Amino acid sequence: MARKTDTIGARIRYWRMRRSGMSQAVLAGLAGVSQSYISQVESGRKTIDRRSTLVAIAAALQVTVADLLGQGTEPGDPARERAAECVPAIWSALIEIEDGERRPLTRTRDELAADIARSDQLRNRSNYPAMARLLPGLLLDAAAVGGTVLAQVAYQASTCLRHLGYRHLALNAARVAVAAAEDVEEPAWLGASRFAYAQSLPIESAPLAARSADRSLAELQAAAGDARVRQMLGQLHLSAALTSTVSGQPDVARDHLAEAAREAATLGDPPDGAGFNGCGFGPTNVGLWEMSIAAELGESGRVIELSRTVRPQVLAASNRQMSYWLDLGRALAESGRRDADALAAFVRAEQAAPVPFALNPLAQDAVLAMAQRAKRRAVPNELRLLAGRLGISLAS
């Protein structure tokens, strides 16, 4: 039986009514949007396409963006529930490691290396529930070795937890990764760990994430002779470009994006589609981030235009391919006149990475908004099937 999906708009209305029945007009004024926009979002006829708008509405309602997205709280999703069973053990392992405790290895070095590689393969396939089952023991054994081994596993843990909606624990894991890389003074892994830290910060902390990326860029510049470090410098520029956009600093964002593009042009796309630590840095990844930044600026036409020059299939990480199709689908759906094309893009996004697509509240809202528009017509069977897989009821 499909679960009843609680939309972002429904959560906004819930919190608005909790604020002594705050009117839509008052909320709109506080958030800097129109009353009609709030009305359409609450009814599910329109989606929120910009992170900065989510931040503004959350601040006006005195809640977190995570509260509006329902991250880590939505019941009934099988993938999240399977992973949730492992989260307490991951949290316990992170606390133990941060407290300085170390247990003896429970597997040989070769077995540990093989299991780390297996976890990385699961990360590339975006199979975060399966990763979560591996991580508690893997973290404790990696801590027994320390150094870049711990930095790599903690990075994996941070990525997994963030995509599952446990951003506060992802931040803990990123800090463990940073400390491990600092202990052995390994610039490439320090860059990767600092990137994980910036990615794990809540959306509300976009200015802090941008400043953190700037500090890391300055610190790692001396080691730029290492191609692995240059890849992470590029990733940090991309992170700073997006967070600067969210923070309302488009000129700073353009500078970071230009630096990332210059770095990517000299490195090219990684031959194996992955590159150092699976980050996939190169011209294709820059194009994907540029699409996300254009979406954040509300430039749907620009997203569609950029999509014609980006070939996401050259990258190994399935979540990067999902990002391409999701951004394109949301841009196509924005006008309400290209829903058939948008649906095709959303189906491709789900095929690329089923778990993160199912857990993405923005994807759910976009599909629901399309379904709302289709209610007066016969809902296309493909849209009905996709909605069903997301747990969205199309019943009146």
C-alpha cells in the first residue's frame, strides 16, 4: 500500500498554522515572496526550486529547512527504514572515534581494503542503505588503522548519512575525516574531507560553507602540483559557487565557477569516470554544478540550454547522473507546458539512482505538482506508476 506523502507545501502550512495562525500574506512578506506563490506551494500546484527560498520560508516560520523537507522524519519509506536501523550503530562508532577510543582490528588489512572498496562501489551506485549496514564495523576498523584509511571511510560515512537525510551525523563523520587527514598531513584527503564538511553543513549555513571552502582553497594551494589535490580544489570551487549563490552573492559564485572551469579544462574528465575518491571532477561535473546553480537562480531556460552540452553518462557516480535528469526535469516542469518531457527526465533520474531519487523531497514535490496539473485530464500511466513508486497517492 502506498504511503501518504507529506509534501513541502503541507509542512509549510502546518508550521504556518502553528505560528498562531499566521496568514499566507504575513508569511509571504517575511519570506520575500508573493502570497499567490505561498498559496500555490501549499496546495501542491507549485514547487520550491530555490534553496534560498526554502531558507527564507524556514526562517520566517522559525523552523529548520530539514523540518520543511521532512528529512530523517518521513515514515514508511523502505529504503530509509532499512538504513535507519543502522544509524544508531554508526552514530555510536563516530562518538567512540571522536572520543579517541580505538579497538583492535577485527579483519586483516587485505579484508579491510576489500570492504572499503565494496563500500565505495555501493556509494557509486548510490546504494546508501547497503552502505549503512557496512559502516559501523568499517568505521571502527578504519579507526584502528587511522590516517587516510580512516579519512576515506569517514568520508564515505558522511556521504551516506547526508543522502539519507541525517545531515547532523554527516557533519560528525566529516569532522572525523578532516581530523584523520590532518594527522597525517595528506593534502588530497584533507581536500576531500573539507569538501565533505562543506557539503554536510545545513542549507541555512550556506555563508559558513562558502567561507569554509575559501579557507580550504587557500590552505591547499601550496600542494596544487598534485593532480589529486587539483581535483579537490576544483570540487571546493564548485561547492563555494553553489553556496555563494544560495547566499545571494552571484558575482562571487561566478568567480568560483570560472576557477573550477579553468581547472577542469586542464585536467579533463577522469578516464575511468571517477577520478580521485570518485569525485568525478572535470568539465562534465562542472557542467552539472552549473545546471544546479542556474536552477538556484531560477533560470529554467538556462538549465535546459546547459543540458544540451552535458553528457552525464561519462561519470561513474549514479547520483551525478540523477542530478542531471532531476535538474532538467524540474526545469522542464517549471512552466507547466512541458510535463511530458519533464516526466521522461524524472523517469531517467529514478532509473539512474532509485534510492536517492525516492528520498529526495524536491523530486517528490515536482512529481506531485505535475499530477495536480493532470488531475482534470486522464493522468498518464507512466506518471501514475512513478508517483506510486514514490508513495504519492493520486486519489482525489
